[in-house]
Amino acid sequence: MSTQPDLLHTEEEEALRAAVRDLLADHCDTAGLIARAESDTPHDIAAWKALTEGMGLAGLLIPEELDGQGATHREAAVVLEELGRFVAPVPFLTSAVVATEALLECGGDDLLTLLATGSSVAALCVGLHTAPGAAFPVVEVRDGALHGELTGIADAAVAGTLLVPADDGGLYALAADSATIVPQTSLDLTRPVARVVLDGARGARRLGPAEPAVRRALRAGAGLLASEQLGLADRSLTETVRYLKDRKQFNRPVGGFQALKHRLAQLWLEVVSLRAAARNAAGALAAGRDVDVAVAVAQAYAAPVAVRAAEEALQLHGGIGMTWEHPAHLCLKRAKADSIAFGTAGAHRAALADLVGLQAP
């Protein structure tokens, strides 16, 4: 029997995709996304409740005995692909994947139950830019309280629980209202980041060792981020093709010009290759085999393709693509922000070279 992940979706996964896409089509319309991005509350709480309370998706990776779905990373990848397609401003990646993986590694069954039911959102207080193998900042444990600042924490603004790595080697769970959350300027208006300030915060609970929990969480986040980037790239390509079929110059569709056909054909090939890399990473995470290599390959390839797809969409939409009313800028900003999330493509290429023993001379 082959040990390679099946890159094709099962019937159940296709049904999940269709259900998530229908739900997001009802909640994440372009006008609403742009209006929310301009506001002080960019998160779509209604969409998040529909995903969690209505479909139970916050608990996909959580075992059934903890009220979760007991699913795998393949199902989570399906959800993230659709969330990327709609640039949905919900904390699925940060809470249902990254924070959940950290808790699965170091304990906290009660917290996992809360996450599974959608009763709470958790945020791992490690900067969104941190690669799986990189060092990460910690706070100080002094006199039974936590002291310090951590920056670049994605979706901290809607978190009820913060998972904080400390200098004693532990990962602590802390109620978010015990910290000061200071919004930071972010290129991606749909995934805000914040500075978490702990000034003698008490009531934190030590869950277990931080190092393995953070490494596992960041690795899963990087691997499944590729599926979000796939959704972004596929949406950018699909919408651009649709626009170029309708837009006419010299009494013929713009998409009929050979130069544009070649650009779109090349982009299609890159998106197809990204689909294979993203699904391979999700399958490797689900099976627990060759995970580091699969994640490094996916992230080394995903960011450049997603950014190029979003750039091509903006340019080939012409003047309308440059306007604030068109969603092209949201896709481009998410793609650019994702390109440094969980490590840059260059960092993952370097990690891959180490993993396979092909270091540069």
C-alpha cells in the first residue's frame, strides 16, 4: 500500500467544501468585508458563530471525547482553502489550528472543550511571522505573575484565552482580560495583529513545556496556511479569467489577446502546483509522516504563487482593480501578509535544504 497522501478530495471533503463555501457566500460579501476592514472591529463575529456553533468547525482537530469533531488536518485544509478564497476575517487558523495544536501537545482539556464548542477563542502569543524552527520571545515569571510584552499576535483582539510562553520553559494559559491588548498596524486588514502587554498578570496556569507545544503549533500553522494561500490564488485566477472574458477592447474580449492568455496559462500551472503542495502538506500532517519536508516544500512555494496571483488579478482588472471598492486589494494584502506568516519562503527553502542535506556551498 502506498504511503503517499491522496491529493484528491474524498466525497466527504467535497461536501464539507460546498457547505463552507455556501455559508461564506452568505456572510462574506465584498461590501461587508470592505466596510468591516475600515472599522475598529474587522472580525466577522456572525460568520465565526455560524462556522463554530452552526457547523462545529472550531473543533475539527479536537478529539470527540472533548466535544470536538475528531477530524484531521485534511478537513481543516478544506476549510482554510475556502476561508482564503473569501478572505474571511475569522480566527480559524489562529484558534482552531495553531492554539488548538499547542493545547493538544501540552494539555488543557478543559480549554480544548471550550474551543471545540465555539465558547471561546484562543491565541498563541508568538508573533505571526515566527517560523516553526525559529526562536520565539518569552515573558518573565516573577513572584507568581507574568511580566513582559509580545508583539505581532494575530487575532489577540478576539481571544478569550492567551497561551503565553515564559522564561521558565512553560506555556501558560491566561484570561485575555488579564492582559492589555494594543492594536498594531497591519497590512492585512482582515487579520489584525496586536501587542500583548503583561504587567504583573496573575491567575495564569502552567500547562506544560512551551518548546514542543509552540513547535507543533507553528508547524501545523505553516502547513495549513498553504491551503489558505491556495484559496487566495485560485480565487484571484478565477475572478481574473471571468473579468477578462467580459471586458472588451476593440470589439473583442480582452481575454482573447494572446499575451494575456500566456500570462493566465502560466499562472494556472503555478496554482495547480500549489494545490498539490498544499494538499500534500495537509496529508502529511494528518498521517504524521514526512511532515517537516512537506510543510517546508508547501511554504517555500505557496507565498510567491499567492502573491503573484493577487498581483496579476489587480493589474489585469485594470482601473477597477485599483479602487478601494473592488476586493482585489484585500486579496493582495492578505497574500503579502501571509508571505511572511510562519516564516518567509526563503526561510522554508533554507530549512528544506537542511532537511534533505542539500545546503548551498
